[in-house]
Amino acid sequence: MRWIGGPEEIEKIREQVLKAGAAGKASAEAGVILAKGKAEGEINGGVEFTAATSEKYGIEFFEAVVNELSESEFVVFLDDFHYISEDAQIDIAKSIKAISERGVRVCIASVPHKSDDMVRANDELTGRIVSILFDYWTVPELKGIATSGFKALGVKIAPEIIEALATEALGSPQLMQSLCLNLCLEKNRRNEQVLETKTEVSDAELRAALERTTHQTDYSRTVEKLHTGAKERGTQRKEFELIDETKGDVYRAILLALIQNPPRLSFDYDEVMDRIREVCKEAPPVGSSVQLALKQMDGIAKDIKKDTPVLEWDDDKLEVTNPYFMFYLRSSQKVDQIYKGKSGMV
């Protein structure tokens, strides 16, 4: 309402005029309405005083929005609908249906795996909503960032290195830019080259560039809490022999499973279990244990940051909602460091 210049409340003021004559007698003329802010004044040799009372009334915002925006070129844009509590979503969905029926255009933004929240909040919106899906960038699109940037810098990077960077960027163009920048810093290519020269990148240098980028995306506390898992009383968790030559419980097995190739952000239950079997040398955790741990990890992620958890487990589907978190999990040494710290290894 502030943006469209509408009022947020209405104030009604009623004033009484008090007149004091030369003899000092005062009289009231009740019911005389004066302009707001009128000062004392001399009238016919007497002094006039005003006493004001005011009442404030709230604006009915629903009607105000309809009156201002109905059949206009403006669109009401509701961002991050998935962060709103479910109870509030239900009320908002009802209002959206009502104002859309009166000529107000509405656009709702949600993350892909929560795109049906609006219809779930009010099934009467089924068939009334047009979905426009925006996905993460593809590997070829991300490679275009590197190709254009390195060419402008006069640096030639092998296609397989660019492919590796685009794969690790997990669909994020901002992360791809950071990876390209840190590779240049690792190779000391800080200025435009006179001639386009081939820059050799070793595996060690590539890993160093990836790890350098994790310093800009620190999720160490989150990884520690997810690795520790939920507190349990009385029972000691079963440990498993893992392919990285460590031992760990179901939480460590899940984290190791997530960082296996190829990098992904979305996993159904069967895919999670397949990856867990791959990281366990012997018998893996049973399915019920994995499901319980994933539910606990969902709660831990929400406790750390309720509005923007790094992962969510819902209806047998695990979604890593933040590409930077998955990148940190894969490219930092944090998971390895946690194990060494707990085992006393140096």
C-alpha cells in the first residue's frame, strides 16, 4: 500500500471550539468542526481555544488492493511462498483466489520441489494457475560462462577442466563464476593476457581451486551438526566400515553417500539407499534407520535456519535446496576432518 501511494489508516478528527470573552467566561460551541491543525486565534477581542479528539480506522487492505490494481498493468508478486507457514498459506491462497476473480493479476514464486504448495493450500486453484518452471542451469550453459570469461582474459583452459567446473557448479551460475575466478587466482592469471595461451591445470590445482572456493561458502557448522545427528539416550549407534577407510554411523554414511559422483541435488529414497550401499564395505544401515536419520537431518537443518534449510526430507524425497551447501560438502575437507578430529588422528 505504501508503494502504490495508498493510505494505511484513516484518521477522523473532531474539534470543539472554546471561546473566552473579556469577562473571562468560557463557552463551548459543541459540534463545530475545524480544520485539522487550526491554531489559537483572536476573535472579537476574546481568545479561542480548540480541543480535538481523533479516531483511527484501519484500511481494508483486500478491498484497497482490488480497487487500486484491478484490471491494471500491475502484478502482485508474492516471493518465497514456500517459506510461509502452512496455516498462513491457506488464508493467503483464499485471498489470491478472491482477488484474481476480481481482475488482479498475481504471480507466486516457490522453489521447484514446493511448486504445488499453492494448490495444496487451496485445491480450488487447480486449473486456475499456470506454472512456469525455472530449473538450474545446465552444464552446457554453465560452460558458456567459462568459455566467454577465459576468452576475454586471453586464457585457454582445456575443455575437460571447464566440464569439471561446470559439473561441480551444480546448476548455479554464481558458483560457476566463483570457480572460474578461483582457478585464475590459483594459476596467478590476474590480468588480461597479451596472447591467448594454453594454461595447463593439474588435478591438484583443480582440487585447490575447488577448495579455495569453499572458503566463500562456509557450511562447517551445518556439516558438523548433520554429521553428529540427533541426540539419543541409552543406545550406542551402530558403526559401519566405509569406503574412505573410516568407520561411522548412519549419519556419516548418508553424508558420504551424498557426495559421491555424479553430483546431484535431488534424490528419491531408492537412490539414497543405492548410494549408501556403495559407500559401505559390508552390510549397510537398514532402510528404517536411514529414513529416521533423514527425518532427523531435516529437523536439524530447520533448527539451524528455519526459513532456508540446506536440505529437506519429505515424502521419500531428499532435496538439497542450496547448491552451495552440496558444493561445500563435496569440495571441502570437512567430512574427513570431522572423522580425524573425533578419532584423534593428525
